[in-house]
Amino acid sequence: MTVHWTDLMIILTGLFYIKYVTFVLLRGSSSLPFTWHTMFHLSMRVLVARGYHFSLRSSCIRSCRASYHHSSSSGHTTQKDVLRIGEFVLGSLLAMGTSYYIFQYREPRLVPARLETGATTTIHTTSSELGELSLAHLQRSGSGELSSAGGAGDITDAFGSSSFSTSTYGSPEDVQKAIEELRDALPGKNRVQTSPDSLRVHGSSDHSYHPSCPHSVVVMAYSTDDVVKVVNISRKYKVPIIALGGATSIEGHFTGFPSGSICLDLSAMNSILEINEADGDLRCQPGAKWEDINNTLKDRGIPLFFPLDPGPGATIGGMIGTGCSGTNAVRYGTAKAEWFLNITVVLPSGKVIKTRRRARKSSAGFDTTKLFIGAEGTLGIVTEATLRLAPRVPTKVAMAQFPDVEKAVSAVQQILNTPHGPHIQCVELLDDHMMAAINTAGLVDAPYPVQDTLFFKIQGSPESIRDTSNVVQEIVQRHGSTRFEFAATEEEAGEMWENRKYALFSTLATQPGSKIWTTDVCVPVSRLPQLVYETKEDLAKAGLKSTIVGHVGDGNFHALILFKDEEELRSVGEAVHRLVHRAIQMDGTCTGEHGVGVGKTEYLVEELGEDTVELMKTVKNAIDPLNLFNPGKLYPENNKDKTQMT
């Protein structure tokens, strides 16, 4: 006789939870005033009193025979035995549901196995406005499931995987109420904007081709207090909130949410609040741009600078959110180094925290500053940051050209591993297509030879620059460089480096009327030549035109791929997909500095593993249980890559 697989799953899942909940309950107390027998009867009495009736599938009662279950004296499993087992499993599950939420509210989301019920039931957990679990209650439902739904719709199954749902977000009426309350809380011209043009501009980008959605309202913030007001209203009406800074993201970080969302525009919070020259740090608001900070320091005659240099227009808040880097990364590292001494953050609860003091180092507890770096606005909204500055030192720009990428990369590896490596501030790779684009754009007086090219910035004292330059020249020539030259003047050095910074516009100039999809990946430096070769070959087979720009010193490169119509756009998306998988298979990452956003969530499990992604979700759920901060970004909806292509 056969046993239906769903019945076995019910029993096996029940046994799993019995073991799990026994551990959960007993680790905190070994003298609880009730037993499993008592818990079972209490649970069943409560359910019966409320009109709930459970029944096992008849196929299980008819055919389930297992010698390892408690059996009758005859040695055979009887219908009564199976009923007893079923009641115990169901009672244990129900006891688990109530006791778990009472004793372990810190981990509020657990979905037991699916049960077939006579009068179907759903156990829901509800959250207070502060985002803390407040109670567990029974509610009749037609779903036929015994499930839990956190305030943010987070669901965790028997195997630990979780996803996010939009079922508990505010209704359209709630969104309208939130808008009216925002107008009352933040009076003033253009503080609260609902015009279609404003909603569209704040919810999409000309540099991103991922699906976008307009916001319901745009709110201009000028202070931490403003941000707190908006967050409290967001939580009150369960309307998602998305922070916006320089709007330079290309992975869809600031697009709106389908159920309605508040765009919190922080671009006006762009002040430098304090400069501590003696300590080498600076405090500013999140809307400050890195170029403006460095220009201010230079204009004031302060011989310091902030070394993180992503794309033009990037703001400090966005740089923190994406864990950015830039061309200086080979010398100064990324945002995840010690360049942010502390940050002031508004949490989803409305509380304001400062992650640490201003000291250069601290071993006092968790490094909560880094918790928010790379979190993409999903854990908190940054309203102030203290930046560590570096001495501004003289630099010299050099250029070396090679017949192929492999020779260029091998030269860089050898240079960085010499005692002169620390004097290399930047080393950038521009492929032959990029050099042709620079020539086409007319950015140079004399066209460059169309070859794979390295641009170096060498820093230090005049003596160290001289010595390092000699070593660089010797090594690149040994690796087959066909041309090597230094910028003769500071003006020439600036022009040479601009060619790298304006790669996007140079690429667009090669094919007027086209658009461009930019993506980035990062691999161990030794794998970079292979990745570049395979990517260029793949793009050529697809009939796509592109350029490649790389931070060759750390294995990070950007592919700038042109397209003209929807068909080419689809081809570009497929090519990017293959590029990302190629990088991950080389022990690399889906993004070196652009961030995940909506564009690369599908790759996170492949890169990090399910358990690591679950840990990230656990942190998210603990801080933002209502899932109101930038939902739909960073965290995969399901822990599977559904779109992997072979």
C-alpha cells in the first residue's frame, strides 16, 4: 500500500519542528511549567473552542504503516495509532507556532509545513508601528496554509529560505494619507512634489535600462529631523521609502515601488559641516559630491583630499550605499576600507544613531559603520558622515601601449609587487576599441595608436616619482610595450586623465543615436585577460559594439555596450548575463563597485551562497521588519537564479 508524499512531508516536517522547538524552548529554561502533552491539549482546546477542525488525509489513515512509529500491542500500526501520531504532530506544530512567537520574538518569521484542514486556518504575526513583533493571533483564511507573515511580508520556510511579499504595504488610500501628512509635516514650496514629471525623473535614469517604476511622491529633505519625520510617516502608513542622492546609479537603486513609494531626495543636504585639518577628517551631509569636497579643500589651501573617486556627480550617501571605489582603488581601497569614520543613520524605527566616535580606530564592539556600507539604503538612511582624508601628494601621469591585454596585465602585476607598488595611485586599462573611441570623439589633438593601453598615476615625492617611473618604464618595455610616454606638463596630465574619466561620452560618440548599457564585474587580477578576451569575443559574435575600461590593478572592469533598438537591447541584456556568470565562475563578483540594485539580485546566491544571502536577509529583517527601506533591491526574492543561461 502506498503513502501519499504530502502526508509523509507533514509528518517529517512535524518531527523536524518538534526537535527544533524543543531546543528553542529548553535552551532558555529547563523548568517550563508544562510538557509537550500539556501543550498539545492546550493547543487543540483553543482551536476546537474557536471552531477549527483538522483532519489528516484519508489516504494516510488507510495506508500509513511504519514499524518505527509507536504502535499498538498487536505490533501493527492501526488507524488509532496513526490518528494519535497525526494529532501529536499537529498539536506540536500549533504549540510551536504559539510558543515560538511568545518565547523567541526576536526571530519572528517561521512557516510550518502545508496542512490540509477542514476549516482552513492561517496563523499571522503582526507588527507594531515600531516594527517590533507584538502578538500572534489566529485568523480564518481560505488559503489552506498554516503560515506566518511578518509586517514586511517576510516568509521563512522549513528549510530556512525567505522571501519578501508586498501584501502588507499600505493601500492607495494609505499612500494618499501619507502624502497629505507629509505636506503638513514639511510645509514650504516644492518640499512635497507629486507632478508626473518629478515622479518620473526621480524614479528612473537615462543610464539604466532595468525596469523602473515612478514614485508616488517626492520629498525634499534638508536635515536629519526632516528625514525622521518622513520615516515615521512611511512607517505609519506602511509606504516604502527610497533615498536618492546624485541619481548616478545604473543598477536601478532608486526606482519606485509598485504599491506606491516615497522618494526621499537628499540632494539638498549637501553641506560640508566641519573640517578638522589637524585630524585629517571632514564631516558632511549625504548630498555632498566627492568632487565638490575635494575642490573645497583645494580652494581653502588644505593639502588633503578624499580619495574615493567614482563617476562624476556621485554623492557621499550613494557612495556609502553602494560601497563604491573608483580609479584610486589600487592605492586607497574602496568605501569598505576606513574612509568613513562614522555615519549618522536614521533607522526604519525612526531612531537616529551614530555608528561610532571620530577616533581613527576603535575596537569597541561591532563595526556598525560597515553594516550600512554596501547596504544600498535598505537598512538605514545616512544623514551625516565623517570622512577620513589623505594627504594630497604630487602625481605624474604616464601611458603605455601593448599589443594585447595579457601583456599589459602581466606588467601591472609585476609593478604592483615591487617595492615601488605603493607609489602607483591609479592604473587603468583602456582596450583598443576605447582608444579608437577617444580618437573619434576628438578629445585629443593627435590620435592615439589603437592598442590596449595602460594609464598610470604615480604619486609621491619628486625622488620617489622619478625612481618609480624608471621602474615602470623598464617593466612595461620588458613586457612588450610598444609605446611609453609621460605627460610633460600638469595640463597635459589633466587632459590625458580626462580621456579615462569621459569614457562613456567617447563611446557614445562612435555611434551617434545609440544608447549605452554599462556594467561592471571584478575577478582576481590574474584572470582579467581571459575575461576580457572571452567577453570581447562573445560581444563580437552577438554583433554588438562595445568598449572596455578597467581598474586593472584590482581586476575590475566596465563593459560599455552600445545598442539602437529593442532587439539589440535584448541582445545586450543576454550578453551582460553571460559576462556576469563568466566572472563568477572565475571566482569573481557580479559587481566590483556599481552595486546590486535590481539589476544583479539574481546573481547573489550563485556568488555568495544561500546561507550567506540568508544571513543578509536576517540582518535586514531584524532592522527593517516591515521591509520599507528600498524594497525589491539587493536581496534576491527567492534564493535561486531563475534566469541562468547555458
